[in-house]
Amino acid sequence: MTNKENGLLYGPEDKVSYFQSGLLGLQHVLAMDVYVPPLIMAGLLSMTLTQKTGFLQAAFLACGVGTIIQTKFFLKMPISQGPSFVPIGAVAGIYAAYGAANGGMGTVLGSIAIGALLLIGLGVSGIYQKIINKLVPALVGGTIITCVGLSLLPSALNDNIFKAGGNVDQNIEVAAVTGGTMLLAIIIGLRMPQFQKLFRVSSIVIALTVGTIFASSRGMVDWSVVANADWVSLPKFTALHYGFHFSLPAIFTFVIIYMVLTTETTGTWFAMSAIIGEPLSKKQWNRGIIGEGISCLIAAFLGTTPMTGYSTNAGIVSITGVASKRVFISASIWFIILGFFGKLSAFLSAVPAPVIGGIFAIICVIIMLNGLNVIRRLNVTESTTYILGIPIVLTMGVILLPTKVMDSAPQMIQYLLGSPITVGAVSAIILNLLMGDKRSSEIATTSQSHEGVVEAK
């Protein structure tokens, strides 16, 4: 599929200049709020400022190395790795249950490492691709993509705007200016072809710059954080510091967590595949899950949370039209730089949440619409509406679930309910097995397989 046909300005194999790929890679990094989950975890673990900085630096390093592993060697698709929100509760619970500051982190890292090895085994055995081929035809894949976008939207609006610290009216104002700037840049890029590369490709950086300047004029940016940060520093709190400790209950907990994370990752890969117009081959599925396992294993050694395919990847690519793997490798290099340069990390963390929220909300909607676009190409039957509709209802139900109900559920159920994507995906798979039009699924799967074979050749 040509770039013109799939709407991309730069396809996965396009050789963007090193200077331009560096700038576009930085834009991708800025658009991903990868620093948020580590900072939340660090707060729950009552880390000191020094430990928190080290934890964040380790997360950036793991993002960078994981992205290179997936994009260059294993999955071989434009995918950035990042920390999921799903393990937050499990990390905090295991940490507290196994000694907190006296050994708790070692147990967390040991559990992450064992779970990562299981993922690698799943890919090496070839089982993962067979599971996907059997349970996730195009209809289910499109439904999962839709649920991914839908489930991220409340986080963009609530966590970054409505429930973020500070004045709510001010937050909304900043988010509106940021989102409005981004939309204006996209409109100019679409309506004026001569400015397409400048405005569409750079729409996120333009929005981030304008949003941050506007927020700073409202006194919402704490520049002292950047001023006080060290220029260069090494992550101090790795597995060499904490060690690895192993506990069967903790390992079992993370096996469940990895099942949830794998479901989310599957949705992310489907979304990116739909955006770039290149279906995943059998080898890619298995190699991808091996790469996922290696990324998480490296994260454990660096002393941070698991790194998986980040959900916002497809939305960013869809908005900017940039899917060049060279740009994603540049993004990975920026992540590694952030892992060593404290001032750059501090600058990224100083960007106000409403600025991120204004951009993030648009990205979520784009992901959701891409899922619906996949389904639009299929033979829609009466059963299709249920297979699509019920997972969307369940996803929204989990998002709106009262905290009291969540807290009263068994711990394992809480992990499941903590990931609306997983609830939506599992329900779509089950409904398709019970209600799916077998002939329609076979047509979709055959079409995907045929394109995958062509692509593999």
C-alpha cells in the first residue's frame, strides 16, 4: 500500500533525513506521557526525591531500549514501548506486602522478570500467533482498537484536565488552547497541501509549545524543577541495588498482570497495523511477543516497571502521518538521552498535565475511529452489532465503575477491572465465538493472511 493510499506522509520504510527524524522522534516522545505511570508508582512507594528521579530515568532508558528492540529487531513495526497504568496497584501491593523499603522492591522486580521470561517462552513456542489467529479475526481486532481509544479518553480528560491539580477552569482553558492549536495546525496541513509537511507533521510540537507557553503565562509551569535538576546523572536504583527476590504469590499476581498487558499490547499492534495498512505476519506476532518479553526483562534489570507497546502510538502516527521506523529509532535515542540527562527529564515532567490532556484527548478519538474504520470494511450483520456494541458498553461500564465496587472485589478481579481494554477485548472474543458469523470471520482472516503472506515476501 502506498503512502498516498493509507494517508501517511512517511511510510514505515521511508528514509527520513537524520535531522528531520531527530525532530520528529522528539515530537513523538513529547506526545507520550510515559513519565506519568512511574511518577504515580514512585508516590505510592513513598520514594525519596532521589529515588523518584532514578525510577523515572530508568523508565526512560527502558522505553528507549525496548523501542529499539521492537522496531529494529523483533516486531519490526513503528512501535514505541512505554509503561502501562495496569501494574500500578500490583506493584504497590507487592511492595508493601514483602517488606516495603526492606526488600519489597526486590520482590516486585523478581516477579516482573519471571513474567517477562514467560512472555519470551510464549513467543518462542509459536503459541501466541496461533491464539491470535484463532480468537482475534478482523471484527474482534477492530472492536479491540475501538475499545483502546475509548478506554484512554477518560484518562486524557479526567486525570489530565478535570481532576488534575490546580484550578479546574484554568486547566480546561489550557487544554482548550492546546487542543485548538493542534486542530488548527492539522486543518492548515490538510487544506493547504503546500504546508502539509510543516503543519500536519509538526502539529503536536506546535500544540505542546503553544500550550506550555500559555500555561506558563498563567503561572502553571514550575521552572524551578528544571533549574534544580542535574545536567547528567546515572540511574542509581537498579536491580543491582535492590536485588531479585522471588515469591510464588507475587509471581502469580504478575502472571495475571502480564495476561492483561498482552491483551492491551495486541490492541495496540492491531491499531498500528490498521494505520499503516500492513497486516502482521505470523512471524511478527511471535517475534513481537518475544520482543515484549525482552523489553520487560530489561526494565526489571533497570529497576523499573514493565515496558509494553504504548497505546497512543497509532493515534500519534494517524495525526502526524509519520510512520517511518527511522523516526521511531530516533524517539528511542531521545528516551535514552532522557535517561541520563536530568534537566531534559525534568523539563518533560514540568509540562502541565492539561497541555498533555488537550493533545491526548484528540489522539484517543483518532484511535477509536481507526477501529471503527476497520469494521466498516467488513460484512456487517446483525450479530456484528452485538459483537461491537456490547464490548463498548462493558468498557464504559468498567471506566464508570464506582470506586467502592472496585475496592470490594477480590484482588485478581481488581486487576482485570483496572484495565477496561482487557474487559472489552475478552468480551469481544467470547461474543465472537458464540455469535460470530463463521463465514464472515473466515473471509476476514483469509484476507488478512493473504495480505500478510504478500507482505512477508
